[in-house]
Amino acid sequence: MPVVLGIIGLCQVDLGSNRMSNLEARIQKIEDRLALQDLISSYCIHIDEGQDVDAIVDCFVDDAVLDLSGLGLPVVTGRQNIREFFISVLAGTECNAHYSTNFRINRLEGDEAECQSYVHAVGVARGGSDILVYAKHQFQCVRTEKGWKIKHFSEPYLVPPIHDIPDFE
């Protein structure tokens, strides 16, 4: 690729490579944003589909933390424990629907990102009780060889619950 040189006073300025590295950085930022949004959407969709616990767990790194203490549920550490938790969640619910909005990246530095979204989650527990949650999904993510994954997830309420979430343990 030809390099365009400009002359400013007695200094040469390389306009070509600087512009390209800036463009590459901007494209990388867009790709990262889309990949992070896909990760968050996939997490919610896999829960809602309720058929593939491994697809849910694949959203997380091996030593991930799933902190649901903001909803009165447990803090779960490690993929195997997260897997067991979601097995009990899916066994304890008839259906789920997560509506994730207001996605925002709060920090994106290299291979680490912090992002959030608001979620309106509805469902029906096996016993027939309604599940209704208005919360904020907070994600700490890391880039891995397999793409972006969740390192730490927390979910505090945005609006206090009308009734408690069923205990899935």
C-alpha cells in the first residue's frame, strides 16, 4: 500500500499509516462491541430456550463468578457449579423470557471489558408462580481464544420485586 507523505515545515508526516492504524483500531472497537452484545444476547437466549445448559455455560470462562446475590440467589463460582445451578433453574421453570436493553460498554481496554444492560425477565416456575425481574446485568468479560466470555456476572434489581424469586437450589 503506498504511503502518502505530507510536508509540514521541515518535518515529514506519514499520513497513510497513522490513518490506517486509527481505522483498524476503530474497526476493532466496533467488532468488540458487536461481539460483546452477541455474548450478552446469547446468554439470555440460551436461558430462554431452556434446552442446552452447555450453551449457557459456554458463555463463561472456567473460573467465572455468577453473582445473583442481588436477587437473593446464590453466588456461584466455576463453570461446573454454574452448570449445576442452571440445570436446577431450567428444571424449576416452565418458561423464561429475557428482554435485554440499554446495552453499554463502561470500559474496553485490550482483552478486558465491563458492560451492562437492563433486563426485564419474566417466567413461570414449575409450581405455577410467576417470575418477574427488572434488573441490571453487569458483565466483566475477557477475550479468549474462543472469543469474548463472561468472567464475572452480577444482577442487582433496578426495581424491587413484587414477590421473591423461587429458590432454584
